[in-house]
Amino acid sequence: MTNLPFEEQLRKERGEIWSRLALSAKTDSEAPDKICSEWSLAADDLLKKAFDYCFSQEKVALFALGKLGSHELNLSSDVDLLLVAENEEAISLSHLRKFQKILSERNFQGFVFRVDFDLRPGGKQGPLIPTIDQFKDYYGNYGETWERLAFVRLRPICGDHHVQNEVMAFAKKFSFRKHLDFTLLEDLKTLRSKIQGHYWARTQDDVIDLKLGIGGIRDVELFAHALQVIHGGRDTSLQVRGTTEALNLIEQKQLLPTDEARFLCAHYWNLRKLENYVQALHDEQTHLLKTKEPHPEFITTALKTLANEMKRCDQIVKTLLGEAPQEVSLKEELAKVGLPQSDLEELWQEILGQEVLSRNKGRDELARKAFLAAFLETLQEQKGDIRRGLLLLKDFIHGTRAKASFFAMLLREKELLQELAWLFGHSPYLSRILCNRPELLDSFVYRAQDKPSEDLGTLLEELAEKRLLSEVINGSKFLEDKDLPTLLQNLSSTADTIVENLLAALKKEYPSQIQVLALGKWGGQELGFRSDLDFIFVVPDEPTENDFKVAKRFITRLTEPHRGGNIYSIDMRLRPSGKAGPLVIPKADLNAYLANEASAWERQAYLKARWIGDASEVPFTHFMDRGLTPEELQELDRIRQQLLPTGTMIPNLKFSEGGLVDVELAAQTYLLSYKISPASSHTMDFLSQMGAKSAALQHNYGRLRQIEQMLQLVASESLVELQPNHESFQPLALALQISPSNLQTEVSELLAGNIAILKELDPRRQPH
């Protein structure tokens, strides 16, 4: 064998391997995936030998695409290849012609491979061996959807490692993008239509096209690759080449129901078994199975169910691609909602006047109008504020710069469209977040974020996004289920995570044992919308220079502006001696201060203390032994009266007598006065200690807090007063599913009920 010319040696080697695998395919003695894998590995080996023979010195790399790229090569397939050179000097067309001739030329022994270089940049019109720069320029500026899908299976075979690394790094960014891009599904719909048109042109009654037929091999591949490209930018584990591996991951990540994912995998390899069989008969590149001809039993058995299996595959694929949007008259739809003509004209000019940004404007303009009609219909069904919802949508479209990908995504993702309409129709606060940061929609779809970045600058942007995203996700849910405890817990947990990540990042640069002691609503794990973070810095011993550096940088990073605003506003007035007190305090000094010097109102505040990142220790309950003197109770009552508004009949959820602050301070006073150590820093735990009427107080407090948080969502600004004539009052009643008059009555009764209970229980109001 070694004495044969190189070309003859390759043909002989190819023939021996092919004959063995073809026999396995004709007799069904080996699984189709094993046959394809063995044949792909053999192809790699043969191609490497031919490449080394022709391109021994040049800085050129050889890549596989298609089924060879995924190690799923069928027995008589072309091999889709791509050659890329480092620069113009590395290109040798004579070596390329030699390479092609060795592989493709036939003689009495046959040939090695039919090769296809048409997947290069520019296709048949592009350079036969593009440079790295040409590769990047073409795909960076002109690459199409089908090429993004093709590159899912791009794989280096051999050649210059620098070229391999450059090409693969760029190809991954080209195929897998961080932000969701559902426009590719519209392109795939068109592509699939063309494939089916080609299929129908060659359809015969007694012939099945295993590859291009409806529900055939190409459909499964398009389906799997589309899901990989849509989600693979954010979840890199989906960036795999093999069909089985891709479908398994799609199942694991619940992108497709288990039974459908497993069916597609089994169906795919059943088709590939039939494909290998028909190609093994005469070493022909065919995908047509003639049903009337005699076949082995394993083929006739497969044919009995094949038609139904292809129909099921078609239904699954259509579920992803959906139906093409229909032409709608948005102006007519707007006219139906009964808005004033002036509003209609404004919305018509503002919303439709923003031309969609797209290279396929006809297709994407249709999608945009279909989305707007669906959005309008959803607003009406959800009984939201239609005018406000559409005006917010106008701002949102402006924020997206009318990108086609957003319209395609929202039109396709019905649940997301409903959530967006729900937010825009009910919550200006949450809507403004999305209008200012429309890219948050990606994370809103996933309900998750990436692992925190190691780079501090990137981390800060991620943390700012995390806070906003938490408010959007939890606010949307709260609008629907009104579950106050879950809302407050989730918003507080988000703040915990953000602070822990930021503190850990700063400590890497400046080693420190500094801790954050949360106070106020954050300390009680009852953080709401638009809330500040109350806290102080504590260290085990005397503070070091690094401790102060971490503290100052922490404050700066948390409060400096990012996209969409700062991460959090902060309040550190509760540190010993207030604003004049030290920025960082040793734990022993804080203990001593609370035990011996702290005034009653400070001790009240520290009942809410909670260590961030350490739930094992309940802080500072030893000062409970001090109790409250009659003078301190008088001082606390004086503070209470200062906080209550005078000369107004408008209910204030926080500061009216019987309001949230009045109840909170009463509970804290009760614990200190009777020296009761609470189970946690949560206000509800405080209230539970207040005797027989505590249940009514807990109920009233919880309902007032629920109304207060809903008001933050439906109002365009931070409000705590309930003004019947204010623009927020009607939306608040609507969100709470109560009539405006009943809302007024209920709040008055809640405040009155609290006042009556507190007259009996609040130590501040008792004779001293």
C-alpha cells in the first residue's frame, strides 16, 4: 500500500472504510449515529492527509461545515469545506486546485470525496480562499440568517492554529448573540417555504424525500439550530454541533417538552438510517426512498409509521416558526378603542411614523403592524389604561430604535406580549424601566442573569441591571397576584445579592473584614419599590485603611449613575452620632454605644438590624435589657406627634395616625418597653408579640403596605397620599380590583382600626 501514489492510497483507504460501513447500513447491523460518526472520523483523517500533502507550509486552516462539521456525515454526501488564510501572502490557488483534484477526481477506484466550497464568504462569487479579514468583513456586515445557522456546525479540522482560533472566535459571535433575535425565525420561515417548494416540484406518489420532505431531516436540523442560535448567546452550553447533543440540551433546559425532544431525536436518526441505506446501494448522493421497490424488512417496518412521524415533526417545527403575520389596518384598530381624535392622530404619527430598522422592511413592517394590533387587543382584554399604555409603547418603540427583532420577538412570544401590555396598561413605574432599558427584555424572558463578571466596570452595570430586572419581574407578578410577603422578600434578597457581590469584588482589591449591617426596611427583609438602603459598616476590630477604602468605594459604586440610574440610593444616618459619626465602626464600640448611650429612637431602629451574608447571628438584642424609662416614652410620643401630618383630611398611608410608620414605631416601642426579643427583624414578627389584638393589627398593616406598594407601581412618581382627584387614584383602585369609593372607605377604616388598637397597646400613648 505504501508504494501506491498518494492519490491512489487515499482512494483505496476510502473505499475500504466506505464498503464496510455501507454493508452495515444495508443490513442494519450498526446504529446510524455510529455509522455517521465513524464515517466522519474517517473523513477527517483523509482530509488531514490531503491537506498536509498540499498545504504543508502555508498559514491556512481547513474547516468542516454541514454534517461533517457535526460528525454526522452520511455515506455519500458532499463534504462542505472552508479554507481560510491568515493573509493574502498565504493564499496559493495552485495548492487549492491540487487539493480539490486529489479529493474529487475519479478513476477505476472511484474517488475520495465530492467537495463543496460554496459556504465560503460570498458563496460562489467569493474568493476561493478568503483571508481572516475578508471572512470577518463579510460575515460582520453581510452575513445572513442561514449562514448563522450553518456556522453552528463549523469545526476546525487542521491547519494553522492562529487562523483556526480567529475564525472560530468570530464565528461564535456571529452565530450566537447575547440578545434574543427572533427575526431569524421569520427568515427561516421563508427558507423552509423555499425548501418545501423545491420538494413539491420533485414529489412523486411512490417516493419519499428523506432530507427535504416536510418533516424530514432538514426540518429537524433547522429546528434544533434555530433554538441553539436563539438561546445559545446567553447560554453557551447550547453551543454544540451534534444533533443528538443539541436536542438533549434543548430537553434539559425545557426549551421543548420532553416527549417532543425525544421524538425528534429518534425520528432524526430513523431518517438518517433510511438515508444511509439508500446511499449505500449505489454510492449515490440521493435522499429519495422509493416505496414501491423491494426493501429489507427493517426498511419496510420503518415505512409503516414514517408518514405519521413526518407529520408530527412538521407540527412541532411549525409550533416554533408559527404562522406568518397577516396584513392589518392599525388605524382601523385604533379607531375602535374610542380614543379622542387628537390622541389617535398623535399615536398614528408617533407610533407608525417610526420606520422599522431592517434589511427586509417589507417582511418586518408587516410583523410590526401585526404586533401593534395584537398589543392593542391585549390592552383591551386586560382592561388596562389604553391611552397611557399606547403612549408608553410609543416611548418603548423609540427606546428600541424600532428594531425589527423586538417586534418579531414580541409577536412570537405571546406570554411576553401579554406581560408587556399588562405593565404598560397598569404600571408607569415599571414601564419606564423598560422604556429606558429595552434590552432588559432578554433577561425578562429568561428570568435569570449571567454569572457575575470578574471585571468591576462590567459588574457594576450587571448589578444595576439586576436591581431593575428584579423590580420589573417582581412588580409584574405583584400586579397580578398581590402577594406582598413574596414581593418584599424577593426585593430584599435582590439587594442582599447585589451588596454581597459588590462587597466581594471590592475586597479582592482591598482585603478587609468589613461587614454591612442592614437596617430599616432592608434590615427587616421588607424592602419595597423606590426604597433606599439603610445600613452601617461594621468591622471586628479597629478599622484599617483598607476598611475605609472599601467603605468609600462601596458607597460611590452603589450611588454613582449607571444606565437607568444608580444601583441604590442609601441612608447612613443611623450610624452612632449620626452624620458626624465614624463611617466604619468596630463591633465592640457599637455594642457599647447601644447598651449605654443610644437614645430610645436609635434602639428602635436597631431592632431592624440584620447582617448581610450572615444569617447565623441575630445582632444587638442585648440592649433590650435597658427597657424604656417614662422620660424616653414621652420623648418617643413627642417624635410620633411630630411625624403625624396636621391640618389635612387626605389619608397618608405612611404618616397618618394609624398609618404604616405609626404602627411600626408602636411595635418597636412595645418590644423595648416590655423587653421582648423578637424572633426576627421583620415588622410582622414585632406585631405578633403585641397580645390578643395583634392579629387585627397585622392584617391592617399588611393591607396598608399592599396598597402602598401598589400605589408605587401605578403612579408616575413616588406617592404616599391617597388623593381621590389625583391621576393615580383610579388606576390604583383598578389594580386592586376595588371601586374608588370602596378604596377610600377601606383605607379610612384601616387607619381608624389601627388607631383604636394602638390606643390600648402603644406604650407611648399610655399614662407615664
